[in-house]
Amino acid sequence: MKIVIIEDERDLGALMRNFLVRQLNIREPETAIKVAASLNEGMACIAQMKPDWIFIDNNLPDGKGIGEIQKIRSIHSDKKVFVVTMSAMTNLRDEAFRNGADYFLDKPISFVEIKNILAQHRGEMRP
């Protein structure tokens, strides 16, 4: 299982990474999960790692994550894409799904919600 987290809030990125390492029992987190603080860095990680799951914040220093979903989907159609954002805009959720997101997670992040999503996908996860 390889995961890229694109999140400019470093503490939240680290918290998500640590949570996923524990929940998925990842033995080599250094190579399995990368946290990027910008779209450019995140897209480079995606190209290099070819992750199974991608968590992408919407409001990043160099652009909107929601705008990259279609690009990610065109290259990695079989990957799970999660949009993570803090926004009062209800149309953002709809736009994320139209662009190809599998999940939309509001901030503050509900780790219970992520745990439930992980449980739904246990059978398709590989070490």
C-alpha cells in the first residue's frame, strides 16, 4: 500500500500519516507514505510513487487540489482520490465528485470516518 498526502498544514499531514501507518500496519512508512506540502511536490510524489491512495487538500499554496483531480484520474484511473478541505462551500463537494474524487472529507478530519473507509477497502489493500 502506497499513499501520498498533499497537505500544507504540516502537523495535520504528519497526524494523518501516523494514523494511516498504525491503522494499516505499515512496516516501512518511509517508503510507503509521503507527505507533500504543495501541489507541485505532491504531483511529483504521485508520478514517482504511483500510490494506491491520494489524499489531497484543496487550498494549497500553489493552487487548488480539486483542479488536479482530473489530471490524476487521467493518469491513475484505478487509484482512490480523497479530497480533504475546510470549506463552507457546499458546491465544492459536488465539484470534487464531478472531477473524479472517490471521497470528500471535511476538516477537521474525522479519523473515525477514515477508519470506516479503511474498513470498507480492507480486501483490496496490499501490504
